[in-house]
Amino acid sequence: MTQYAAPGTAGSVVEFRSRYDHYIGGEYVAPSKGGYFENPTPVTGQTFTEVARGTADDVERAIDAAEGAAAAWGKASPGERSGVLLAIADQMEANLEKLAVAESWENGKPVRECLAADIPLAIDHFRYFAGALRGQEGGISQIDENTVAYHFHEPLGVVAQIIPWNFPILMATWKLAPALAAGNAIVLKPAEQTPASIHVLLEVIGDLLPAGVLNVVNGFGVEAGKPLASNPRISKVAFTGETTTGRLILQYASENIIPATVELGGKSPNIFFDDVAASKDAFYDKALEGFAMFALNQGEVCTCPSRALIQAGMYEEFLGEAVERTKAIKQGHPLDTTTQVGAQASNDQLEKILSYIDIGKQEGAKVLTGGNRADLGGELSGGYYVEPTIFEGHNKQRIFQEEIFGPVVSVTSFDDYDDAMKIANDTLYGLGSGVWSRNGNTAYRAGRDIQAGRVWVNNYHSYPAHAAFGGYKQSGIGRETHKMMLDHYQQTKNLLVNY
Ligand code: NAD
């Protein structure tokens, strides 16, 4: 089989409901007053389901349910909670294709990425935090001869989680797995573009959790996200999205003096030093693959290597081959397992990317390939497709400075190491970056000098659960993944006892 059947047609591994309500206290609950909004698939542009439009009343009901469930879940032993997380992982694994096809259809991403990366990474996250929780220990300090301090981990209570649309299930999992492991009850708001994937996930795992531990309120940012993030009854807000929205989230959190983690945008440099071209071997080929990562997930990745910096000595040769490789990327139906680039997630995102392509052209940057909306014909004509696009220009242009969040890379050359670092760090962002060199010293030094939370050296775009991930500068505050996340979802209780 090379293509999965589309949802709604014979043989599909996933059937969406015609309508999704909120999920509160373990049940589907109709919206109190917001009605429903239409949810189109980016594959064809056609509506495939409608979704409850959350308001402040729905948020209050979800927090009521979470508060009711928080105490018992928080007091469950680490062994019990860990067991539930492992069961969730098993259940997701048993439903891998269903989750993958649901996400591909709703987001437009190639199903092969969902099958090989997005869903397996999500599954591994639950397993990782199930294990991390079992390994977590409190501390004992002797204060003086008669006094001892004990440290205990306690859950925060009810936490709000607000996620974007680019990796719906993985972004949910990055937040759910550590928060659940730590014993919190959750109110999650999916992105308005991709709520159905989260509801398919709930169909798969919802029954494994006590009612009220995980609640989902659908809807839009200001209508549903703001009343959630600014609610005085929550103990933490964990947010992933745009830097402009992150600024608002921090303001809401400051009103209630609660912790906020904000995982935000990026404009990641991918730096190729001359020695990459010392030989046309497997390493050279791997570096070209690393360049092409700008088109992975249609460029809708916070760490998209959207600025390529190539050293002058190999610039023409390497870029020429990178352009040929980009032209060979297969764009097509997202449910075709041979497709490498699918559809952008929404019409708004499509328009935004096309407007940046126009800006690049107006700024005088040169289009080396792509530069247009892609019309794939037939039923895909109404879908949201953009050609993978390479611009050549300089780092002061807007297409080098602003997050486009599409399959667009802006390329420039650099003379020497200092020049590379200057260009790489000349950005408001500091999330991801890549360094390619055969010289270990150069790679290490660059890895330390780049102001970003994640530097991939001689690889790009891997997200293991046990490697900390997060941003410098305006790319965010806090980290995700890694067992340190347990601390971010817990209070430390100190008991100081005089015997
Ligand atoms: P967005 O900020 O528009 O929306 C993200 C979420 O916030 C959505 O659920 C939205 O409904 C909600 N929201 C919007 N306004 C709100 C408000 N006033 N109050 C509360 N909630 C509100 O971002 P997006 O377009 O969905 O996602 C793309 C962005 O996410 C990109 O900038 C990308 O770089 C970033 N991102 C970052 C990471 C990371 O780990 N750093 C990962 C993925 C995506």
C-alpha cells in the first residue's frame, strides 16, 4: 500500500466524529454558549468535522472537574501513576496508524513522518516519564546534630496547557507526560486548527486516566485560551506557540504569581563549514540532507533551519547541489507514504508564507527554486501547498529575521568562523541551530558559541525524550523533555524537623 484511505471513505483506519465537544470530567460536554466552528483538512480544503467553540464558562467547568480529580491523582503512588503512563504508551502503540492518519489528515503533514517520528516519539515520551518518575527521589539534609530537613515532591495541582498545531499529538505529549507523571490534573487547550487529533488521542487513552485528570477545552486563543491561562485557580501555565502570544501568557501568569513555561518561535541557523566539501562522501551527503531539513514538516517546525550559512570556499558548489536536492523532494498527497512534503496546516498559514515569499522577492533576495503556491491538481487543488523555496540574500533582510514557519530557507555565505557566529547570533531568537564540520574543535566551539538552547552537531531534527529542549532569548523560558521537567511540574516541600 502506498496511500492510506482518506477518513470518511471505505477502508480508512480512522473515522472522525462529525462533531467534537469538550472533554470534561471524562465525558463529552457541549459548549455552554460558544457554538461550533468548522474544521477543514489542509489536504483538500474541505471541512471534515465541527468543533465546540470554548468560552470562559467551559474553562470554569473544566477546572472544576480537574480540581475534583487532582487530590486523588496527586496522592497516587509513583508506581501507580507510572503504570498508567506505560499503559497509555502501549495503547498508543496499538493505535499507531489511527493516530498517524488522523494527524496527517488534520495537519497536512506526510503520514510517513507521523508513523516514523511524531507518534513513536510521543509514545516514548510517556515511557520515558514513567521511568523518570520511578527514579525520582526526595532529599534528606542534616542541618545540625538534632535537626533534619526532608524534601518531598508534591504536584502543583491543576495546570493549564496550551499547544500549537504543528505537531498536535507530540506537542500535547511533551506537556502531558511530565505533568501527569508529577501528579497534576490538566486542562488542555488544543490549537483551533488541530483539535480533532487530540480527540482521537483521547479516544485511545482517555479511559486509562481517572475522570477529570485530563480535560480538553477546544476553541480559539482569546475566547478559550485567555480565560484558561489567566484563571486564578490554575497553578501553572505551560504554553507553546508564537513569541507574541508568549508575551501575553507571561502577563497573565504574573497577575496570579504562578510559573509559566513558554516555548516560542525560532529562526534557526544551519552552518556549513568549508571542510564539509573536503570529500564527496557519506558525510557530505548527510550535510546536504541536513540542509534539506528546512522543508521537513513543510517548514512548520519551531527549529526549522530557516537560515543556511555556507562558508565561501564551498558556497557555489554546495548550494548548487542543495538546490538540486530540494527540487527532487516529493511533494504530494499527505496520506501517500512516499510523500516527503505535504500541505501547510491552514489557509492562514498558507497566506502568511506566500506573503513572506513576496516580501523576499521585493527585498531583492533571489529565488533559486520554488517561490510559488503548489497546485497539485485534482482533489488537492483546494489544499494548502507551497513549493519548497530557497532564497539567496543577506541576514538583514526580513526573510532572514522573521519566522516564516513554512518550507522556505534563506541562504547566505560567510568568510570565517567569527563571521559565521556573528550572523548566526544576529537574531531575536535562540531555539535551534545546526553545525556541520569534520573538525571536532570547530564543531564544539561553534556549539558553545551559538546562543541557542539546542545545537545539532552533524545532524538535525532529532528530539529524544532525554535531551533537554528549549530556547534562549525570545524563543522562550523553560525547557521541555528531559527528566528535569518533573521539577517544573512539582513543588518542593521542605520539612525541617527538630528531634
Ligand atoms: P499561536 O501563538 O498563534 O497559538 C498557540 C496556541 O495559543 C493556540 O492554542 C492558540 O489558540 C493559543 N492562543 C492564542 N492567543 C492566545 C491568548 N491570547 N491567550 C491564550 N492562548 C492563546 O501559535 P501557533 O501559530 O499555533 O504555533 C506556531 C508557533 O509555535 C511558531 O511560532 C512556532 O515556532 C512555535 N512553536 C514553538 C515550539 C517550541 O518548542 N519552542 C514548538 C512548536 C511550535
